[in-house]
Amino acid sequence: MAKRSEIRVSADQIKLRSGAQASVAVVGNPNSGKSTLFNRLTGLKQRIGNYPGVTVERHIGTLLFEGKRTELIDLPGTHSMSAHSLEEQIAVDVILGRMQGTTAPDGILAVLDATNLYQGLFLLQQLVDLELPMVVALTMTDAATQTGIDIDVDALSQALGGVKICSVVATTGAGMENLRAALSALPETPAPNRISVWPELTVAAEKLRSASVGSLRVPECERLIVDGVTERNQSFSSELGDAAVAMLADLREELFASEPPIAVEARIRYDWARVTLNAVQCSTPPFRSWRTHLTAFLNQPVAGTIGLFVVMAVVFQAVFAWATPIMDFIDASTASLGASIGALLGDGAFSSLIADGVIAGVGSVVIFLPQIVILFLFIILLEDSGYLARAAYLMDRTMRSVGLSGQSIIPMISSFACAVPGIMATRVIPNRRDRIATIMAAPFMTCSARLPVYALLIAAFVPPDRVGFMNLQGLVLFGLYMFGIVMGILTALLMRKTALRGPKPPFALMLPEFRRPNLQTVLIQLLGRAKVFLYRAGTVIFVVAVVVWALAYYPRSDLIGAEAEKQQTAAVAMLSGDELALQLAQIDNVAAAAQLEQSWLGRAGKTVEPIFKPLGWDWRVSAAVIAGFPAREVVIAVLGTVYAVGDEADEATLSSRLKASSWPDGSPVFTLPMVIGLLIFYACCLQCAATLAVIRRETNTWRWPVFAWVYMTAIGYVGALLAFQIGST
Amino acid sequence: MEINAYTLATLKRGEKGVIKSVDASDPQVQRLMVLGLVEGAEIEHASSAIGGDPIEFRLFGSGISLRQEHAKFFQVAPIAAGG
């Protein structure tokens, strides 16, 4: 058991000897301006990774000051060294130097929000007692001054064991040089004196330490006495040994009797915080700034809710509409780039791999970037301005009634544009169960990639009859949107009742004052999100795109190629001008359809035809649906190829082909029940490799994407089956 | 436990109170205590969402929102306006 700490000591020695950079943990309450400060200090010199085995992101950056490099670790926000969530436990483990794969920090940068000293001082007491070199960054001092708060920094430093305090305004950069210098000198700075607000606890912790077999330190023993041995603190509770475990029970009994230890600690520490606060902070009546006016206005229940809907409408509109021209541009560029490279390389497998596989594959990744960037721009702005917490607060009651929490509202609305950024946005939900329930519900929302498929099928097969004041086509489209919402809500409810059953998390949300976000930190965060998507999800999407290309390309039949060439030679001899071009294109399209029919994809379509026949689909529809699994919008291009009208066919040509398509006995394939079934299938089925890759990335396991895929495909199949079978009788 | 008429859930908009006692047996309530809702803290009902739930309180200048179901675990002594 002592082994781990030996390793730690030797790692520290190695670090000192090799002169490697010191590392500093950035710790603070949620919303204390910690991440803004971190981004300010490290700029673009950041890496985003994951802590081993969990979904929590690890942000590490480098601070450069007068040629000296210091590594900063931005930890998840926490209120206490008593962890209540996975994120908080990670923060605690890193601070204590007990996180695998992360070196023990040489010091702590404690971030203290000047507008919220009360809660900040609770955590600060625990941090000072760790006996690690420490510097405090007092943030939001501008906002504090504006609200009439005046803090005596020297008195505060004295109350906190003589720790160095740097007043900063992270958004403008005031005081940052001072902080940089202090951080760079931190490893050589002596630790602040312990303040031991709760002497009885310290005495008990010393007793416990001398009874333990490992290398526990007093602060760790203090945590064990308050928290007990739990699943979360295994990283150090395992070093107690049997004697100390027995002693722990006695010490806890002695100190707390029947009171809950956490409540006892809260009372003692907040009593101290209140006294200290009164000593170091004097408040004058605040003058009314734009913040107070805005807050007062949005605090009214009705005005606040209306305000929220306006904000949501703007976000939705932006993600949906602003991204479209950029996406169309990317789409057109990849298509023309693919075509010109294809022409350059001539015919053949390699040319097709580059043009239809690689370039189309890269395009299918990049196409998501506009929506992701626009959505995250809004989310980061809303989060940094403090509005996101308010949105969650306003929507809490409504979302709770469908089994989710207030924080689910932004991911859900975003998913109407695209589930990929929507699922990435679920990181604002702290509770794991709520987060996964939201992730499972999000892909049911009608995303923009479903729209072209809906539009094609509805325009071709649903008569434009008037139903009341609505058109039947519009009604069907509206119905599909509602169907998606209902299925999403039912899914969330079902998940929260079964696999994700668990206590509702206490909904205690800090509602920060509005503040102006800083452009630089917004851009840094935005860049980080875009990179994470490209590297982590992008690779999966790309691989899938190339695999589908191979399935649709191989095996090639020389016979079909030779036949097409023969026909084209004959056509050249007989025709000229436009007529010839038309004839040549027609021969190409027929050949492409024939190639596809005997490719692996075409064969797969025929193999699975019996499975999809009860749904009224022939092999062509089946093949197109299979090809659409990586990206549902592909289905239109594949239908175009299968029906020999070319993959760039216009809608009118394609829909007339679809209408004419028939079974061997002459009956039409695309009947209304079959089309309704196909639409239901599209509304449910998770035909999107990008979504699966993002679910994998956000849940850190393949279990959830596989489950989501099977679950949604099953619902889509059954829905289409019912629609066809009931509609056809 | 003695039933007290005044809890955080009964404070009206704009009313202030001091937390007098907390029923800390529920772990979720303990979690709220870690956020500073302990005996002696002065707290004000700032606003509520539509339907009166959740409620936004002001605690030492910071906003914190609680659900009705949790607010009733905190008994308060009201402070007269201006006091």
C-alpha cells in the first residue's frame, strides 16, 4: 500500500533533478471565474484530454513567465474537499496528488470570487490547511466594486494563514502580471500557516494518522473522519489499515455522536466564514448598474420566461439558418473538389477512393463544424455571462416533469438543428443520469439532416390536400417533428425509470450575476471544442465514410464497364451535341446502377430484403437505408444512383422515378403506407455515425452508442412495420 | 420535529429571514448546507420561476435556487423589512 506514495516521492525527485516544469492545480468554486482565469494565463498553450476511465475532461495549460514554464491544471469547480460528484472527486484527488497519471501539484492557485466570499471562504479554509504552497487570485473585483463590496485584502490574507492574495480582473487583464510572477515563484514559496478552524478535527486526524499503515497526511485524515470511508475516496482510504479503520469509527462517534458529519462541518466552517467575512468586507449600498437592472427584470417569473424563449429562438435560428450557407458551401466544395480530383486521376479504384471515399469522408466531418462552432459560441457566451444557470432555473419545473432537469433544455433545443452539437452541449448537466437520459433523448429531435429526406418523400407521395387551415404535407411534416419530441420525452422518462433510475439530484443552482464575457477566453474555449470534435469524433466518422465507400464500390464488374463503353462508342458514332451528352450520361448512370446492384452494398440490400419486405421495401430501398446508416442524408444520393438518375439528380427526376418503381408483379413499391412507414423509420432510426461517435466520446464507453443504435433502430423498424401492415389492409 | 410556520418555502418575495434550524437528516439537505445554508445565515427570497418553483434566494449577495421540496427543511426567523 505504501508503494504508490514511494513512487510519488521518486517522481517528484526526478522532476526536481531534471529541472522539469512545476505544476500548479487551479482550484475554486464553480462560476468563480476559474476557467476564464485559466484561459487568460495559458492562452492557446492548452491540451484537453480525459482523466483515465471517466468522462471528465482534463485541461492542462502552460504558463510562461520570464522564460520559466509552469504547468497549470484547471480542475472541475468544487465547493468542498468533501466530494459529492465524480468531478469534485477528481478535483480532490488531483489536489491531494492521488490521481493516476497526473503528477502531484507543487502548489495551488485558489480562485476566490470577490462577489461570493462567503462560499469561497469555506473551500479556502480546507485548502490552506493542506500545507501546500498557495496563491489566491481574488477575481471579479470590478464587479464587487460595482455592487458596493469593499474587501480588505491584507486582513483577508491574515485570516487565511498569511497566504499571498492577488486581486485580478480576468476579463480585462488587470493584476495579471502580478499573479503570473507569484505563480512562477510558487514552488519556492512557503505554504501558508494552517488555520485549524476546527481544532478537535485536527487532533483526531493526527491520532488517526499515527494509527494508519500508509503515508496518509493530516488533511487526508481530516477528510476521512468527516466523510468516512466511501467509494469515492478509495484512492487514499485504502492506506488506513485495519487498526486505523477501527479507530476511525470511534473518532467519528466521539466527534459527531448522531449528527451528520457533513452538517457539522458546514456549521463550523460557515460560522468562521461569516465572522471573517464581516471582518474583511464592508458593503456600501450598491449603485444600480446595468447588471442589477437586467437581473431585476429577468427575475420576474413571466418576463424571465419570455426572455428565455427569445434567447432560445435566436440560438435555434442561428444554428439552423446561419450555418446553412456555410454548410452548403462546404458540401459544394467537397463535391467539386472530389469531381475535379476524380477527373484528374481518371477512372479507377484509387481515383474513386480519393474522390468518393477520402474527400467525401473529410467533408462529412467538416460539414458539422459550422453548427458546432455557432452553437458553442452561444453556449459559451451564455455560460460565461451567467445566463445558462438562469435558463436551467427557469425551465427546471417543466423539464423535471418529463424526467430531465432544467439544464437539459439547451442540448434538447440544439438537437433540432443537429444532435452532434446538442450531445456535446450536455456537458453543462452535472448529474450523470440526467446527462445520459438527455443524450438518449436528443437524437430523436428532428435534425436538419432528416429534413431533405422528409421533404423528398413528402413532396413526392403526400397529396397537398387541405386539412382545415393546413396543408396535408405541412401537417405530416409537423407530425414528424412532434413524433420526434414525444419519442424523445418517452425515452428520457423510460431511461430514468429503468437503467438510469436514481435519486433526483438536489437542485441547488448558483445563479451568478450577469457579467460581460471576455472575447479572448470565449475564442479559446471555442477552438478547444472544435479541436475535440475534429480529433475524437472526426476520426470515427471518417473511417465509417471510407468503409461505406468500399462497400458501394467493390467488387467491380468489368463486364458492366465494358458494356457501358461499347454502348458509349456506339452512341458517339450515331449522335452528336446535347443529345450525345445526354445519352452518355444516361449510359453512365445505368452502369453505375448496375455496379451498385452487384456491389457488397447492393448484395447486402438483396440479402436483407426479406427482413425489410414486411415493411414494403424492395432491395433498392433497403440498400439505400443501409448506406444511410453512417449519415442519413446520403440516402438521397444513393437512391439517385440505384434508380440510375445519377447521384446529383434533382428532386423532381428522382421522385418521378420513385413513383414509377414497382415490384416484379407490377404493383408500386412506394405506396402511402410504405412511405409513412419509411418516414417513421427515419424519424426514429439513429442513422448517423457522427452522433454515435459523439455519444461514444461523451459517455466514454461504447455501451451507450450501441444501446442507442439498437433501441432506435428497433423502434423505427416496428413503427414502419405497423404503419405498412395496418395501412395496407 | 416541531412544526414551525416559517421555513424558506414560506418566505414571500422580498422577505428576509435568518436560518434558525436545519433538518439535516436528508443527504440532499446536507449538500445544501455545504453551499452555505446553515444556521445563522441571512437569506432573502429574491424571485421564483413560473409556478413558484424553484425559488431564487439571495445568500450573502449571491443567487442560489432551491426547489420547494428542499426549501421546507430550513426553518427561518423572519426579519422585518429594512431590518
